[in-house]
Amino acid sequence: MKILTSESVNVGHPDKTCDVIADCFLDEALSQDENAQMAVECAIKNNKLFVYGEATTTAKIDYEKIAKKVLKYVGYDENSFQIIQEISKQSPDINSAVAKKEVTANDQGIIFGYACSDTKNFMPLPFEIANKLMIKYEEFRKINKNYFADAKSQVSVEYDDNNIPKNINTILLSVSHIDTLNLTDLRKQIFEKVVAPVLKEYESFNNNPKILINAGGKFTVWGSFADSGCVGRKIVVDSYGGFGRVGGGCFSSKNSTKVDRSGAYYLRYVAKNIVANNLADKVEIQVSYGFGLKDPISFNLETFGTEKVEKEKILEIIKNNFDFHPQNMINELGLNKPIYKNTACYGHFGRDFPWEKIINLKK
């Protein structure tokens, strides 16, 4: 037996706040200009928000207005924030290499996609539960003013020697709250309103796990006043929760010509469909790209010994069903649309996104 763990963070964590703001910028650009080249990020500390990056677009974007709307949702006094902007156009060298009749890779990079048979969404069980705990907490804190948006979850699951999940071992939550809230009351409320409803969905794995809620005590200083944050610091939380490898690039803020985003989505799409079509129980795919090129430089398939048919057959099926050219990935999944705000928190995979659709593969 082994115990594997994943975590998730809520929208009030300063890194996640920045991810959401950046993807709101991207959505606003794409809603006006589907060819927008965007990589506008932000960083936050105390009551200062730094907005910086590159944007080549015909869209008219009110960065301050968008940022303050998110800050207000998170629970800050948005009018107390100083918004500092430093934005330029995309390098003309990059733009001329990428913005061709057929889009090419915006940069070099390695990209991974992953899927497994742990859950109905083909995501690792600890990671799925960790994200659901944060989604449930977000619902709860919006109707209970004693709690703030900054929160984390961590879930540990026991796996047998065949890598099959058997039991939830430990659930850890840390949630921010008003100073006058009694910790005993907090732990009772969070268990009843957040933990218990999520555990009910996983009764077959629920054999009296250890529950730790605010194990360190009070959590009354939160968000940017407790920690700094910036875009792209939660790439493991964004992807597979420590299961499956991740490439070096983050997702949020980037439009779809950036293959470290569009490629990661497409590879998840491919990996999920291999598992969903019962060709393997666990799949990891790696592809690499080169700047200005449309064809991938390398491709690798790993099935961890779980394949149901010969790996050569799976490779043939992938070749017959999927096209890894950047332009095709954008077209097939509709990645030039304003769909990104909802990806920025609770994971980019395993939820209702175009790259999560299941298709019947030509075999």
C-alpha cells in the first residue's frame, strides 16, 4: 500500500487571484478580437496589484476595471488598491514567426497530457476530491460572511500495489475567517457544510479518514496581506495534482498560440480519450515543439503497463484520430474563444471544458 496526496487552493489565495485576473484580461481580449496575442500577467502584495506583460490586439481593454471586479469578488476593498500597469506589444520577431496563415508554435517547450481510470472524469482521485472541497468551500463562504476566500485543501488516498485507490486516508483544510470566530465552531461548520457533503460523493472510499481543519489554529490574516502572489505559480494545482508530469510553462494569461497552454489542453484530450475508450488505464503523453514550427519535434506515449492492446496499436489510433499542429488544436477545441476565466481556479482538467469531451476513436 502507498499513500498519495494532492492539494487545491481557492480563489482568495493570492496566486489564484492573479491567475483569475489574468484570464479575465484574456477573455476580454478574445471577446473583441479572436486573433489577440495576449500574455498579460499580474502580481499582488498588500493593496498593490502589478499588471504587466504583452498584448497585440485590436481589443480595447480596461485592465483596472477588470482587475477591480475580481478583487471585489474575492472580498477585498477594491477601491483601496493601487493598480500599476506596464504593458507593451508582443515582440515583432515573435509575432511574425507565429501569426502566419497557419499558426505555428509560439515558443519551444515540452507539454504533457495525463488521464487515469481513478474517477469518472479520468482524473486522480485525491486531486478531484481536493478540488471539490474548494468548490464546496467557495459556495459556503459566499453565504457565510465569517469566512474569507483564501483557503487550501489537501487529500491523501491509499492505493494498493496495483495503483488502485482504496480509501481516503486524510483530509486537511485551512480556511481564512474573521478574528472572533471560535475554532471549535469553525471546525464543526466546515466539516458539516464542506467536508461531509463532498465525502458523501465518495462513500466507497470513505472509511473514517482523518479530518484536520485549521490544524495550525487561526487564519485571520489572508490573501495579499498574508502572502504575495503572481500568475503561474500553481502549475501542479492547475494540472494533475502531482500525478503525471507537467511542462515548464503555466497556463493562465496565455492565448492559444502559446503551445504550453493549447498543447496541454490537447494532450489531455488525447490521453483522456485513450483511457475512456478502454485502451489503457493510465496514460501520459509528452510532445515537444519548436518556435515557429507547426510540426511537433518529438512524441512519447507512456501507459505504465496498463495498456489493453499493444502500444503500437495505440500509437496508430492516435495518429488516425488526432492532429497536433497548433492551428488544428486551436480549431478542433475552439481555443480562440473567451472560455478561460473558469479554468483559472479548481484545475484546468476534469471539468466541463472542450478538451474534456469524449469521442469514439477510429480504430
